[in-house]
Amino acid sequence: AREPSTAADDGGDVDGGPSPPRYEIRFYTCTGVEVDLCGHATLAAASTLLGPGGHRVVAFGANNGELLRAALGARANGRGAPGDGTGGALRISLSFPWKDVTALERDEFDLVTGSVLPRAFAGASSGNNSWFKIKQTDFFVRHALMIGTTDTREDLFVELSEEGFDLLGEVKVDYDALCEFGGYTRGVIICCRATKDREDAESGEEDKDATSQR
């Protein structure tokens, strides 16, 4: 990220103070290809700039003109104020641009659920016995609630049932099989809706809409 400037077009700090510092940020794949956005890289940059002795809010100007925002949130155990160095793990909230998802047409849906995804997730670890109780070709038909692509068919978006999402937790991925579907250009997002029971089980987190793997 480059040196900060004033994010004049941002809405100001969370407490109504001056606008947060703005950093210019760029994202590259391991092969040197520049992409518009990477959530994990943004989080890593934010974790360096935020926290005790640092900023409470920062803005990032991305290559596609989007303004990303990162801010300190409540700590995991609910104790201590953000950035005071006391109690709980540091939490950072990120604000990303909205992306619409368009459902696949029936022929593409059948191809993805019947061939691409079953082949991509065919290898399971020996500890996940539940996986072998369901035929692989039936798994995604049973558990896939919605499959679509994001804006400009960039990412393949798969929403699973909570049971299906948990079953995939230990399954090895054949990435070459994922590349055989030409309906997207970047990555695969697999998620499920976060229920209250799941929120309670995952470190007491609240106000979470979904859990995802990528």
C-alpha cells in the first residue's frame, strides 16, 4: 500500500471526526496477474495499520476505483475498547463493494452439480466418514441451494445447506476440475447461511450472516 492521503470522498471516521487516512492498494496473484480485489490481502494490510498505536479506521483505494474501508470492531470476548490492548482477540470489520449474483441456467447448473463440483471435491480425508454415506453426484443436488456467478461472471458462487457445508470441511479439492467449467474467470466462493447455533459455536460471534470458504 502506498503512503496515505486524506479520503475526502469517504464519510469520515466512525465518531464523526476527520476522514480516515487513505492508502492506495493493489492486488496480484502468485503468477503476477493484477486483480481488482482480494479480501485476505486487504485484511492483512488493515491488521498492520490498525490496532494499539495505529489508526482506528483506514480507507483503501483499489485499482478499479472502489474505496474499501477497514475499522476496528468489538473484541471477541466483549471486554475492552477497540485498540486499548486489553482482553480478547483484535477484530477488524471490512467494507467491500456489493456484487450481484446471477443464478446459473439449468444446463449450467446440471453441469456444475453433476460433474464439475463432484469431481473437484471427490477426495475426502479418512476422518470424514459422513462423506461416504452420500454418492458424490447426489451430494450437490441435495445440498446446493443456489449456484450462480458474480458480476461479469468473475466468481462462481455456491450456497450450500449448513449440513453440506460442514461435510465439505475436510474434503480435498481438485482445482484442475474446477477450471474445466468456463462460466467464471477468477475463483469459487462456497458459503452457507449462519444460524444462531453456528454463531454461538464459533467463538461467540454475533451478527454474522454467512460462513464461507474460498
